[in-house]
Amino acid sequence: MTMRRPDVVPDPTLPARVTIYEVGARDGLQNEKVAIPTEIKAEFIRRLAATGLETIEVTSFVNPTWVPQLADAAELLAELGQDGVGPRRPVLVPNERGLDRALAAKVEAIAIFGSATETFAQKNLGRSVAESVEMFRPVVTRARDHGLWVRAYVSMCFGDPWEGPVPIAQVVDACASLMDLGADELSLGDTIGVATPGQVVALLDALAERGLARERTAVHFHDTYGQALSNTMTALRHGITTVDSSAGGLGGCPYAKSATGNLATEDLIWALEGAGIDTGVDLEALVATSAWMAEQLGRPAPSAVVRALAGA
């Protein structure tokens, strides 16, 4: 017999409620080699929303030559209509041109993406860390002037495939520089999935010492070394209440080949439900959605929970 739900044993060391920031539709799909039809992406987002996921990052207004999979950003938002805009439907923007396109599409929330390392900044943004901050300065200012909510991603917070271990002080500086622009929320990216729990605690403590509050900080772990859920639970035990995850465990980074999938939303929800934590998400409906998306992609979902429940 397959258990459809975890046995609930409340864990008082964890927060009472966790906000899931769903990245499957953007970060999850951006690295797919075969073009996914816009209507399939729209259906995926609608199905994700129907499961109870409130925050869904929809797409990215990057240059289509950088990320061809997301070249249909404007078309996708037009297809979604009101389902694709609002304060809980962020889109990624790389620069002012991207912001112009986002504003034209009537979005209400954006995300910018910086780097904790110089090498990745050059590969991902074509400029230094300091130059990228200056590129984002007018983006954040204009976004705030238009009343948009702004998130700041920082990549390579725990390790870099070219530079190796990243000093915590360097990560804190990168995070502070973006938050000082006026962003509302910070997301700490373990882009290549090398973090361990001790590193997570050390970084969170260092950020707190710098005045970067845990209630405005999210974590974004990749599962390259199987550590994403462990690192996430550690972060939750140390004051984090917002977690980035991807339905089915989809994802990767086109500029860091060693980056594999994101933390699977289903795996996260299974752990949280077992600890008595409210997520507001229907796990069965989400498993069905990820299984459907896996069919569209022609391969099984990476999520262990999806494999266990969808195959049962």
C-alpha cells in the first residue's frame, strides 16, 4: 500500500506556516531544449494556481537569444490574461528594456538577478558584480515608482563552478548591494547545489549581522548533490519562512552546466505536511499537475514524491 499522505508529527522548531515561491514555470522550464508551446505553459501555470500555490514566477523578459525557451514572455502573459499578472505573479527582468516590456504587459511584480561571484556575473550578465548593480539601479527605482514589488536573486551564494567556495563576506556584500537598491525580498541561490546545512546557518547569521532580515529573505536550493531539502529545513529552523521550489523538481541554469533541478515543490510539501506545517497547497493536485507536465516534456518528473504517488 502506498501512503498518500505523511503521518503528521508537529515539529515546534519549524515555523507555523511556510510561503512557497513556485519557480517551475520560469526557472523550471528555461533550460528545456525543445520549445514548449505557449498554451502548454499557460495551462501549466493555471494548473499550478489551482493547487493553491499563491506565488508563481511566470516567465522572464530576457533577450530571447539568451534563453530561447522564454522568448514568448509577452505572448504567454497575453494568453494568461488576469491569471498572469498581479502582486503574486513575478516576472524576471534583466535590465531596463526588460522592465519596459514587463510594464507594457501590466505586471505588478518583478525579480532581478545578481551574482555573488565575478565569473558568473560575466557569464550571466556580461558585466562585473558592481556593474550589474548599477544596471539594476534604474530598474528597481522605476519599478518602485510604478508600485511594483521587487525581488532580488543572488546566484552562487554557496559555491561557484569556476571560482570554487565563495567567501561568506563576499556573498553578504552582493546581497546587501542589491537590497540597498530598494528590493522587497532577497532570494539566496545555491545555483549548483553544493551547500550544506552548516553553510546555510553561517550565511543567514552573517546576513542578519549586516541587517538583512530573515523575514525578507528566501532560500533557493538546487538538488545537484541531494542536499536541497536538508538545507531548506535547516533554513526554516533558523527563521526563514519563504522557500523557492519547482513543481516536479524541474529546472537548471543555462549558464552553469553543473546545476541540476530545483528543490521539488512536492518533496518540500511532503516534509512540511509531515511536520504539521500549513502550506495551503493540495499535494495530490500538485502531483497530478507535475505528472501532466512530465508527459508534455516526455520524461519522468525528478521529484521523488511525484514518482512515488503518480506511479502508485
